[in-house]
Amino acid sequence: MAKLLLSLDEEYDFLLIGISCHAKDYRLCWELNKLLNFDLTRANDLEIITNNRNKKNEINSYSFYEYGDEEYYLDYYLIANRGNHAYLIPEQKKVDFFLMIKGNLSEQNLKKLLININSLSLVLTSFTINPNELKSKQNLII
């Protein structure tokens, strides 16, 4: 009997903004909520199980905030890149937080969002990241 192999291709159908900021996650959320009229609220931490060479099945936790904009059908997620043991996306070590946007956001509104985020005094920089070019992109599936 022939073996069948099931291959699942994940869709990375979201926008991703990398934010470099040395402030705590709750402080950044408060500033984003105030500036952008968001309501990012704390949710359960994002937990990723990794197999390290030294330790097997190590669980890493990353702070996670979410906000659903029902008027424009957009979902926003703020995820810390630094967990308790490792980076969520190791190839982006200079990024402290990721802002994931699911839904249809125009290029013009994305540019305005970046300008607003960069205007915050506690943000060093923010920039868009193509999730399809990341090696660890499977960690962003939520």
C-alpha cells in the first residue's frame, strides 16, 4: 500500500510591524491605545514549545495583547519578541515587539500607522516586515 503524505501550507496573510522600544509591554500598549484610539488588552501569553539541543521541549512565553476594530474589520495583536528563554523570531533580535494586523489595511493607512508609532517618544523605530521572508514565521501563527 502506498503512503500518502499530508502537507499543510500555512497562510501568512497579515501585515507585520517590528517595533524597537525599551519600555515594558504594558507601557507601550498604553501609549498605543492613547495615540491610536485602540483598546489593546492583555490576553493569555503566547506559548511556543521549542526543542533545544540542551533541553527538550522548552516552553517559551511571550506577552500578548489584542484588539478587534469592528468598524474596519481589523484585528491587531501586539506580541513581545523576547520571551522567558528565547526570541520569538530569532532573526529579528533588534525588534522588541511585533504588531500584527489581520484584515485589509490600505498602504496609505499603514504608512500613517507607522508615522504615528514612530512619533511616540519611547519608540526608537518601527518598520514593516514581510512575514514570508522570516525563517521562524511559523511562530507567528495564532
